[in-house]
Amino acid sequence: MKTTALEAPNRALIERASLPGLFEALVNRGYLIIAPTVRDGAIVYDEIKTDTDLPIGWTDEQAAGNYRLKRRDDEAVFGYTVGPYSWKRFLHSPAIRLWQGARNDGRFQIIEEPLTAPKYALVGVRSCELSAIAIQDKVFIGGQFKDNCYAERRNNCLIIAINCGQAELH
């Protein structure tokens, strides 16, 4: 990894050859790696184990009502545009158990679920997606009401962003 004097202290340039070491370090620190991968005919965000699970050499073609995968002429790792999925499902889970009930001696008792969140490393987040996450942050933790589950997930989240290499024009 290299950093330059112009970059903030929390930024680094990660060379492609360093990806296996990065993934190993993340796993050793207890992170679940969430990144783009090829599955079900699309590039989706899901848990992966190694850098070889990334969509190396794949791109997508998008048009009105059309999405398909296509092989690239190179081995680009992030050579596709933003696809049909978002990071939101990892940061704002669609299903969280908040409490459960139990009967003890004929009495009903509410047992609150402990607030725990997975330790995610989101790899391959683009600048437009960072903006979307920032909006979610304002809505779920920056306003009058705070979503503690969302806040806990964001606190346990490491984001590794990438530069956009191509844009999809319609």
C-alpha cells in the first residue's frame, strides 16, 4: 500500500497485487468481506472470502429494461458500472429481531435482543454509493430520531472505496 502527501491519513492506494494480503488482514481482524461478485447472472454485493471471488474480467451492459454480463478483454477487477444491488441491505438490514417474548409462571416477559452488528468490510464502494450512504447516515443517525441498529452497523463498518473506471450513459 502507498500513500501520498496529498492524501488524508485515513486514505491509501491499494495496488492490485496487495489485494490478497488486504483480504487476509481483514479476515484476521474479524471482518466479513462484502464485495462485488458474479452470481445469478449479475454482479452483486455479497460476502466473499478471497480476492479471486471479485468480478475479475467481467463487465455489464445496461440499457432501459436490460442488464447482462459480458466478458472484458482485460482482467479489470472493478470494470463495471453500478449494478442492480446496493450496500443498503448490509447497513440497514430488512429484518432484525428487537425483542422476544417468554411466559414465566403465567406471566408474559419481554426479553430485549442485545444490539450486535456484524463487522463488515465493504470493498469496492463507488463515490455515488458513498453519497447514498451519507444520505442514509443523515436519515438514520443524524436526525431527530436515531436508529440504533443502523448506528451500530455503521460503527462496525470499514468502507474501502474505489474510483469509478467507467460510466454508463443512457
